[in-house]
Amino acid sequence: MGLWGCCMESKKDLTIVCFSGEFDKLLAAFTIATGAAATNRKVTMFFTFWGLNALKKADGRRALGKDLLSRAFNWLMGGRKQLPLSRFNFAGISPKLMRGMMRKNNVAQLEELMEAAHALGVRIFACEMSMHILGVRQDDLIDEVQSVVGVATFLNESENAHIIFI
């Protein structure tokens, strides 16, 4: 027990806020989520703004939303197959190279980690406000999304968890 251990509440649950739509960051988020779930932790992932891109059913670019701006944003964001790297994206070539390096080294792909997260019981929530702003409907998201929630519900569901932002 550390110096402050007597006064600190022990938290085993984990919540990951996914607000980045970048391949390497989403890969890290799902790697941490599956690792935590595999060690019997209750894991929740909350996807907001650009992170929602990983949850879209359509892999490619789709002009989702009712107004011109939301349609443009969703078109530009693409889908899981169009996620950029956070650094050295090189016009979209780097994620393809990274996926190849991962295959060569027998590392699970993003889609495999997403399947594992679902199989391990990781709860996946989508941000209601972000969806409203971006014109994304629940029908546009993968079936593994457990619920579309607002910030109050997210906070209540994560009250006994460590919260990390990726």
C-alpha cells in the first residue's frame, strides 16, 4: 500500500473515453479494454466525437446526417477502414502499412480486438450529444453498441471506475 493508500478508494473498473478517430489510438483503447476485461475488470468504452467513427457500420465514406455540414463531416471521417494514424499518416498510406506490419507480427487487427471486446463483455456506449451534432443515428452504428447515452448516464455508469481518455 502506498503512502496515500489508506485514504484512497481502490478502483478496479475501467472506463475508456474514445474521443480520437485515429487508428493507433483506437487500437490502444481496444487493446487496453480487452486486457482489462480478460483480467475480470468491468470495462466501459464511451465513444464521442471522432471516436464514433470506429463504431460506424459502413467501412467506407458515407454522407450521414440531414444537413450539409454533418454530411460533409461524416464523409470526411470515413469509417474504420479509413482511420488515419495520429502521426506520419502520409495521405492514408501509413495505416495500411501498419495493418500489414501487425499481420506479419501476428498482432490482432482492430476489428479482431473489437470482436474480442464484445465477447469479453466490454460495454460500448455512444455519446448522444456527439451523435446529434454529427447527424449520426443509432442505426448507423454497429450492433455491439450497447446504448446511446448522455454525459450524466456516462458519469453514473463510470462512478466506480478509473477513467482514461484516448
